[in-house]
Amino acid sequence: MIRVREAKRRDPLFDRLQDEGLGVQVHYRPVHLHPLFEDLGFAPGSCPVAEDYAARATSIPIFPAMGNDDLERVFETVDRCARELLV
């Protein structure tokens, strides 16, 4: 997982990483906002820390079977794109 400092910056970085060929995803959804639990009465704003995390987080492709070259490509791509878009 990577997180940007401001939620408004996540989507541009996400889109750029996808354009660069990385299989990034948004996997985290605050549990209290999941439709399965809507009958419990939670609403946006009920858990602000979880909601903030969800708005800023992106999953990057890293898994145990990846080779060093693949890992290096992911890290270099994230670093380059983040520096170009976020600094």
C-alpha cells in the first residue's frame, strides 16, 4: 500500500500509475460504509480516520513471487510518478 498526503492527489497518481502499466487498485473500503452493514446506521463521517485512510490509499503490485527486476520497476515507477505529480 501507498498513501498520498492529500486525498485529492490519489486519483491523479492512481491514473498515472495505471498509464505506466502498473496494476494498481483501491482495495480498502471502510467496513462501516459497506452495504452489508448499512442497517447499523453508520454514515460517512462516522469513522473519519478510516475514511481518510481509504481516500488516500492505493494498492501497488507487490507479491512474494515477484522477481527483483519487477520489484525495481514498481518502486522506480511509483517514485518517478510521485515526484512528478506530488512534489
